Amino acid sequence: MRTLLYVDGLTVSFDGFLALRNLNLILDDHERIRLLIGPNGAGKSTLFDVLTGHVPPVSGRVLFLDHVNLLGLREHEIANRGVIRKFQTPSVFPHHTVFENMVLSSGRKGFLSTIASRAAAVEQDRIAEVLEQVGLLEHAGKLGGALSHGQQQWLEMAMLLVQSPTLLLLDEPVAGMTRAEKEKTAALLETIVQRSTGTIMLIEHDMEFVRQIARRGHRVSVLHEGAILSEGSIDQVQSDPRVIEAYLGRGAVRA
């Protein structure tokens, strides 16, 4: 079994505050989705910051695909190796169509020349395939800014998926969504991992959504004060005495 991501002894300090404390995490390449939960300040987003080269750690190692050390690489170098992140707030080009947003995301040319040339036939096929996955193919000619909040989230996911990431990091993907949009997103994530070879790691505070995803067999990692507190199935972490003690009264892990 090959290790996709190996995080060893990761420590991050912000002016003396330890955002990550000797954090260890292993993600095998057979895993399709890993969920990260924990309260604000637990270190979840800081971990993503380190994985994408945005924040340098004080110590530790981050090995990708068994041997590539991500630490010290620039953000674009990490992205080129297949680690791509989506932030909580969707970032699409509001005055360009859904299709044009996809071309801009997948193209290797400059902004104007990419739009002018549209996309090669093979690229158009790939764009159509991804838009179909996220349920936006019928909206390909619609302006990005005219989409609903949920649709903009799905469009940005599609803009990242068309780049065929090996590890896609999603930061609170259902924040601000309606209940129906959350349910569609849960189904969408399953479709994505079934049709691709990549892995998704996602941060989420919405425990109803977390349970919906995790009950399909995906592991959950609980972060607390900058370290992994518990890992396992959703039932295992919710019954872990350490998790119960850490979040008693917060409602973060109750069934």
C-alpha cells in the first residue's frame, strides 16, 4: 500500500502560539475522502496552509506520494505536483461564462489568448465531462456571477477538478449552502471520487454533512489544539472518551 501523504511532527508557531503541535497524519492512496473536524483554532486550516506552501512550519516533514517533500516548495510548485486547494469562499470569474471559467482554469496560456482560442476539442470534452459531474453542464453558457452560491461552489470545484489533482483540499465546501445544496454536494463528492483517481481531504464544521459523508466508509480525523486527537470511523470518534471530554457541551460530535 502506497502512502499518499505523510505528515510527521508538524509544528507551526505564530508569535509563540502553537497552531500545530507535533501533528502526525497518514493518508494512504486507497483512501478517497478524509474528513477533518474540530473547533475553530484546532489547526485545520493551518494544516492546509502548510500543505499548499502558504505557511512554513517550525519543524516536521510533509512527504507526498512516498518521497516528495512538499516543505520548501513554492505554492505553484506544489499545485503542479497535484495538491490543489479550494477555500471556503468561492472564487470564480463573475463576468465570464461557466465554460470560460473552466477554460481559464485548465488553460496554460495567458488570460486573453486562452479566451480567444476557447479550448481544443480534447479540452472541451474534458470540460464537458467535469461540468456534467458537478451538474453544471446545462449552465455552461451562464455567467459565473449569475449562479447561486451553491452553484458557484460547484463551479470552483469543477475548475480545480479539470486540472486532475491528486489531492484536492476542500475548506468548508458546504458553508452557506441550503440543505438541498448540501445533500447534492455530498452526492457530488461521491461521484467525483468514483470517477477520478484523486483523493479529497476536506474540513467541515457541519456535523450533519460530515456524518452523511463519513457513514459511506470514509475516515474522520479530529483535531484539537493543533494535534490529532482521534481518528477512525464517525462512530469511533464520536464514542472516543477524549473527543467527548474535549467537546462536551459544544455539540461538535454528537450524533
